[in-house]
Amino acid sequence: MISMIRLLAVPVLLLLSTESVAVYTVDGERKSFEILRADSAPRIDGRLDDDVWRNAAVVDDFHQTTPTDGATPTEITIVRVAYDDEYLYIAADLRDSNAQEIRAKQMIQGKMFFSDDRFWVTIDSFNNKRNDYFFQVNANGVRREALRENNARFIEEWVAIWHAESAVHEDGWSTEIAIPFKSISFSPESDTWGINFGRGIVRKQEFNMWASHERQDWPAYGGEVRGIGNIQQGLGLDVVPSINLSQQRDLVLGGEHSGFEPSLDVRYRITPSLSATFTLNTDFSTSEVDEQQVALDRFSLFFPEKRDFFLQDAGIFEFGNIDTNGRPFFSRRIGLSDDGEAVGIDGGVKLTGRVGDLSLGALAIRQEANGGVDAQDLFVARGSYNVLQESAVGFIMTHGDPT
């Protein structure tokens, strides 16, 4: 009899668990809301007293993912969303019954918020349910951004221009976010984007989401925002010139040497979803220093890419979600010799973007001669096409050996 009861209980429990965690849909449809165009721009100061928020779209049906998936949150979260020609605006009212316990320790832009209360928004501007932009802020107004690619990879080295300010008050804390459309790629033909919101309350180890599935909040499980249209991306042109000046003096043998080396980086959005990037006599001296790693097995170490030229649309060049040995292309091999010494890059050009269900990327680099190795012409081509709901078919081709 006990065995029979257990057998009957299994399908019932499975049914209940399925209903409780499928919170990215309502009656089988993805969660969604209609956005309205703002009559005026809010002042980004963390205080939600601007007139624009009174008529903005409101999202407040959050649920827990941790500790209890699908449960009602212990604190209230109210998000308002609006837009104008140039910006997407997001305001979050993060109520807290014990505001004195709000955690906000991180003061360094771009760093992780593991020990902080936080709010984040993800934007799938192509609504392909595979990739999105990640924007996170804490109660200090410190920002962190990343790319999320192929429902699997988190590229936190990516950086973008956006604005956020937060304010702590007696009822909790609030934050205002302004994301320029110039900072992201999008399809101008579509008025529907993927979007999601999340909140972390560290002292309770509680995390709340607007849309999720089995505790996951990848783009495949996000909601939608409808009504975006007639937005501007400006010229879509970024020009970054730089000059490297150097002077050396040999105090033993005598003699001096001076150096003057200009460099140039140019990025142009051919369309809002297709970008061309050009680099000449590239100077990567401003790239962030790598964190130390220790090899504890026989597999190679893969230090993350930190150079802006290669980070632009980096996820397009990922292949098969392979992130260890066997990956066909790893951009950090470009500009490094066999012994890890830097090798100069004379120039390069890159074309990347998404057109409908097609993602494409092409990269050509001229690497300087190094030691006994002649100058190298390197080329990478990548293409993939979305099929079904969460699958893709594609190829990658490389030519040349950077070492």
C-alpha cells in the first residue's frame, strides 16, 4: 500500500512543481507589458519624484527564485519603464522593511556585487531568446554590465556607456537607470524586445525575478516589452585616437632613444544591428590586468579577453559553447607569442552583427613580425542561423597561426 501511494504521489508532485516554476509565462504566453514614450527625460538621481514615472509602465509581479522557487517575495519591488528617442529609462522602488540592514559595500565600478543588495535588468534587443545585455546596480549607484551569450556564457569584460544613481531612504532604496540606444545593437524593424528584472537581498539570501524557469533567468526565459519605436542611434560613430610617447636612456653604455607611436580605433554602426570596427597600430596598454590563475590540471588556462576591439560582439565568435580545450578560436592568442610575450598588431578590421535570425562575424588582423616568426595575416569567419526555439546551426573558419 505504501509503495502504491508513493507511485501515485510522483506525478502529482511533478505537476505541482511544473506549475510553480513555470513563472516566465502567463496562460502559456510569455510575460509582457506595453511601454509608453516619455514626454520628458527624468533626472537620474535615484529619487523617483520625476513626472515621467507617473505614466510609465509598471512591473511588480515578482517571485522568488531563492530560497523557494516561485514563492512570494518577502519585500515589495516595483519597477517602472519608459523611453524616448535616445534612452531606455528604468526606475526601481526596492522596498525594505529593515532599511538599516541594506548591504552596500562595493564602491568600484564594474566589480561583482556578491555581498551587496542589488537590482539588475537584462535586455534582449533582438528578442531572439538567446543573447542579452546585463545591467546591474547596487544601493551606492555602482554599475556593472556584461554580455550574456547563447543562454550559457557571461562575458563580464564587456563595458558600455550608461547611467545609474541610487538612493537609500527609510522605506528601502531606489535606483534610476538610463541606457542609451547608442550603447547597444537592436533591430529597428521590431517593436518588441526581450526584457527581465531581478533583485537580490543578501542578508536573507533571497533573489527575486520577474520571469524565470527552474531558478534560471537566461534570455530564453525572459519576458517582453512591446511598443518601442522611432528610436535614434545618432551617427553610430566612435573614434578613439591615442598617442604613445616613450623615452629610454642607457646609463651604462650611454645613448638615448625616443619613441612616438600613434594609434586609432574606429567603430561605425552600419545599421543599428551591424557594426564595423577598425584598429590601426593598436595600443592595448589601457586594458585591465589579468587576475592570477593557477593551473591545477593538464588543461590550458584561458584568460578572459579584455581588449575592447575583440570584445565588441565577442559572443558571435563563440562556437558550440566550448570554453576549454578544443575551442576553434580564442582571441587572446592574437597578439601573444609562444612564451606569452606581447606581439604588436599593425591593424585589423571586424564586421559583426545580427540580421534577423542570422548572426555573422568576420575578423582580419595583421600581426607584426616577432623573433623568428614573420608577420602574420589572420582571418576568422563565423556564421550561425537560429532554428527552432533555442537551437542554431552554423560554422566557423580560421586562417593563419598567431604563434
